[in-house]
Amino acid sequence: MLKKEIVENMKHIVDNCMGDSKSACTTACPMNTDAKKYIALMGDNRGEEAIKVIREELFIPRILGRVCAHPCESACRRGEEDEAISIAGLKRYIADNYDNPDMWDLSKKDSTGKKVAIIGFGPAGAQGAITLLKEGHEVTIFEKNSFSGGMLRYGIPEYRLPRDIIESEFSLINRLGGKVKFNIEVGKDICFETLEKEYDAILVSIGKQIGRKDRTLDNHDAKGILTAVEFLKEVSLTRESKEAKGNILTVGGGDVAMDCARSALRLKNSKNSYVLFLEKNLESLTASKHEVESAIAEGVKFIPSFGIKEILINEEGRVDEIIIKKCESLFNENGEFSPKFNEEEIEKIDIDTLIFAIGQGVDLTINSGEKFQFNKESLQNEKNPKIFYAGDCASSNIVVQAMAEGRRAAKSIIRFLNNEDVWMGRDIALEGGKSETKLYLPTEYLPESWNLDSKIKRRKGEELDPKERIKTFLEVEKTFTHKIALEEASRCLQCECKLCMKECMMMSEYTACPKELFKEYLEKGYENMDMNIAYSCNECKQCTIKCPNSFEIRENFMEMRKEYVKANGDISPLDGHTGLDDGQELECSKKYSVTIPGKKQTKYVLIPGCTVPASFPELVEETYEHMKKTLGEDNVGIILQCCAKPTEIIGETKLFEERYSRVQKR
């Protein structure tokens, strides 16, 4: 039986080894997309294989390559030292150039006869539909608007996301046999109760399509005052706005505000586009840095640290001017959002249109205005088990989160339809919940070439000329060229912690990483494992030296050898060691040994063992002569005899002690 401390050491390795840990970019993605793998493939110029890896998790790679909030990039290890890899840009390049609808996976199980209704045809509903269809269930999607995509289409401007891409990628649902009923609003054109009767389960996946205004202000409903939602939807459908014109001012500091401000510039009847926000400067905005930079390049004018004090209207009842007041602070002493204003420091601005981009909400009409109540993990309704939720109406904030919730809700529905527990045995971290990796590599463990002066800087796609692009709704940012894609892919550090595996000559023959190996030892027992594994260790300890956690691995193998020997009558169980033992016995015998004591009294003894004298006899002789000269010839002796260390290395402890005692006696 192995010592308790050895077993505990193996458990420690299993619990803390980073060898099988996913890279941070993968765990940061709610859909757990293996960015490291497809970037490596792209770097090897294997785009056809890279798109297959992406499509294992994502059905809208071209869309996500353009509009994803890319939490993967925020987690990128290189970003902590340099600039993060442009993961979204690489995904877009791969999808634009290698995705082929003819190669899409349309496989699905045989029909179950079960019917599921999905309300809302955005990313959450579509992802849920795909998961259910592939399981063999019949799916019908009810969409109140005329097109697919949900808020992808109605909330994101065309110059960021071309509409033909939405149509193309969402067509997968039809190709899998899903039915889509457009222009049908549940609760208006068809009763929710009817769906409950006709379908075995319902997935509610409606987006945030209700815009907000600051209703504390007088005249907030005057002509020329719009919400971001209604403004962007109209522009999405018509590339124009009947209500917006002249000097257009957007209130807000997020990406939606940037979308409104940039869209306003593209309208035929617009003059100037302004953004008013409470934050003290552009760096403080929640909007993406590249969105702010693009807005500035196009001519959007920003007004920081001000909020609206009063809305003034003209004789026709249309907004005419606003009076703004200085914002002195955003948060109170408890860190809560509670703006404070200087009511005396005011300015007046002439405007013709006011757009509020200060948030949006879900239309709860189908639930009688009440908030949806559901289990946060399974997404199942707390009162009616056949109803589930995903996307904006659940807890998503970004597209890829909505997709993850759509998939998670669909998996819950599948279990529900099979009369199984909807959550038992599932892991939220693997299904779009908060997930973190153990993997972290200190700077000194990064590849040697990562920080050379000649390193490639983060690459970005070219953009249309700002002066020209504001005249149209053509896509602003271009896809990477092949050369830029390869350069950007080469920046990836391919994060993994298998430094011990790279250093060790033997371990890679038996396992993928120490965690996997010692987990197997703990589960099966060392006595049921291949003895050659333990005997392959040569005690160099490079695994421990290279390990960021300094795991003691050699000690485990040495202890196993001793136990193998004990169980075999104190002799190594490996046939190949018989000859080693015979040789050791000879090397430790008087016949193969030389002992020269000091001439008078031996105070110092040189014991170089056998390997050093055999390899460097001159060096041993020089050392011996140096000791006699320095310490006195009468005081120095030398013993040329094997210390029997190989006997100890193979675990024959008793035999080693007996053989080594001969050296000690001499």
C-alpha cells in the first residue's frame, strides 16, 4: 500500500494540475468555442478544418465575427502583456472564406413526434430550435416581425451587419426542417393558451424590443423624440427615418448610442449628430473603444459630463431645444448609480431630434405584464413546467450568451419531454454559465519569441473612408486579407501547461498530462497499472523544475517501485533488472573495488562512485592528487567502489542498504 502522503500528493496533482485545462478564451466564451484550436488551424493555413471547429458550437460564425462582444478577447492571455488576439476578426475571416452551406451538418435523430413552439426568432430561439430539431423534435417558431434575426436585424445597423448574412446563416433552421411563422404576435394574433394546448413544450425567447425614455422630463413624448429601439428598427427596415432630421442628439454612452449616432449621420435629412452622456470623458464610456473611434472618424460630436435638465418644444409641438446641466458625479458613497448635477452650470443646445439610448426592456404582454419566473439554471418556468425561457427575456446581455441560453433551455426541454430530471448531472459552467479556467502561465513560461522587438502587432481589417461611408449603409469594416489572417493567427500563444510533458522523455508515451495519469492511478490502484510507467522515470526531476506549481512527480514513481519490489519478494518484478542486479553485485564486490587509505590516519575520503571514474578517470585522479596536496597526503584516502545507487533506483531498498553498507564499512 502506498504511503498516505504519496496518495495525498497524487490527489493534489489531480486537483490542481493545469495540463488538461482549457485556454481562457474557450472558457470565457458562453458557447465554449475552441478558439485556440481553430486559430492554430488557421495559422497552419487549414481554413477548411478551422471552420469545422467553429461550427461545432456556432451556427452564425459570420454574424459573430462582426458583432460579438467577444468576451474571449477580454480573457486572452496575450492581452495581459500585449494586445489580445483578434479572435472575432479571425472567426470572420475563416467564416467568410471557408464556410460552405453545402457542408453544414444537417444530421438529426428520427422523429420523436413531440412538438415545441418557440416564440421569437433571434439568436436564442434559433439556437434552441437547432438543438431541438437535431434531437428529432418538431419545431415551430412564431416571429412577430417579417424577418429572421430578432434584435440582430432590428437593433444592429446594416453597416455593421449586412442583412444577407443574417438570411444565409439563419436558413439552417429551415434546412433542418424547422417551421417559421412570420408576422404572428403571440398574445395578439394567437393566444398563448393555444400554444400550451397544441405543443408539448414552449420556449420563450423574445428580445428587448421596448425602448426607454426619461419620463421624468416634461415633453418627453413630443414630436421628434424617439427611443433607440424604434429609431434603429425603422432605419434597419427602410434606411431612413420619417421622424428624425436636422440636428440629431442621442443620449447614452453605450454601443446602442453609438449605433444611433452613426446611423443618424447616414440619413438624407440629417445635419449633425451629437452624443450626450454623463461620464466625464470618452474613456469612461461603456461603449466599445472601436465603436467610439469609428463615430469620431465619421464626424459624431460628443458632449461629456452633461445630462438633460429641460426639453423645449416649438409651436408645432416638436423638440426644438434642450437645456443641459453639468454632471459632477455618477455614483454615491456606496458605489450605487446616483448622478449629482450642478443645476447652475447649464447650456442650451438647438436640436431637431432627440433619441434616448438609455436602456431597453422586454415586452411582458404575453405574461400579463408580470416578470417571467424561472429557475436560473434549467430556465424552466417555476409554475408551469412545459414553459422555458432564453435570451434577453431570461438573463442574456450579449448575442453569444443568448445562444448559450437557447441551447441550455433546449437541453432542459429535451429532458422534460423524456420525463427526466431537467438538471441533474449537468454543469452550468459547460452550458453557458460563468466558467473560469485553472490555466495561467506566468510570463516566464510564455513562448520565447512572443515578445521580440520584431513581434507582429494586433492586426485589424481595413475600413471604408469615413467621408464616403456615411453616404451609404455599406459595411464599414472589411474582412482580413489572407496575409493578415495568417499574421494575426501567428500571434496566438496557444496557451497550455504541458511543460513537464515537453521536458520528460517518457511521460508522453503513457499520458496526455500528469492530472490524467494520476487520476487513473487513484481510480485503478497502482498495482493495476503498467509497471513500466513508474520504472520509466529517470529521476531527473525536470518535471518539477518546469512545473509552474512545482508538483513533486518523481517521488510518486519511486514509492511505487518500492511497493512493486515488496510484493515480489524484495526483488524487482521486471525481467530486465535481473542482469542489472548481477552487475551491481559484481561492482560492489572486493574484486571490482579499490581501497587506498591515508598513509597515517585517514581523515578525508574521496568516494567518486563508479560512473565518474569510468567516464572521467583523469579528472578523478587529478581531484585525488589535489586533495592530498591540499589536505595532507597522510590524511587522504580513496574508495573506488559502486555505491549501488541503481539498486535503490529500481526500488530494491533492502538490497541497496546491504550493498551500500559495504562502502560504509570500507
